[in-house]
Amino acid sequence: MNLNRYAIVMHDNDNVATAVKDIPLQEKIELVMSGESREIEIADSIPLGHKFAIKPITKGQDIVKYGEFIGKATEDIDVGKLVHVHNVESTRGRGDLSKKTIA
């Protein structure tokens, strides 16, 4: 297990972590979640600043980062997999989802 700080989890409700440096495929990293240390094996190469799943995420489930809802999974996402535009749909700032009436 690599004890270097590769990623951060900011809130107990988060289901993703954010990489603070590039994480190579199959790296085993240690994360502290809810006050407990947990080992995760990275299933994709994770670039600096990108997210990866720290819990299994099912299609349609909310993606939670920093305790905030940031989108919905468009497919099932296994622990250690990259969470990005290919498997997440943002629902923030989307005018097509608002119920505006044009007069």
C-alpha cells in the first residue's frame, strides 16, 4: 500500500475523491473516510484534479463531492474508476432542466 497522499475526501457523504497528483493504474492508495483508513486500488489512470469512485456508484445515482451533489452517474461506476464527463451528467446550470415559461 502506498502511504503517500494521492487524493482527498472532504465529506463523509462523498462517493468520490479528488486526486491531488496523478495516480497510476492499479496503484493501491490509502484514504481516510469517516475517520477510518481504507485501501483502494485504482482501476483507471487518474489525472491530477480528477475524481474517482470511492464507493460503488449505480447508474442514476447522485455523484457527491465536498458534500454537494454535482451530477448523476450515466452508468455503473466501480470503486477506483475515473468519474468524469464520460460517465457523469451534470445537472447544474442546465437551462433545459429548468421549468421556465417564456411569455
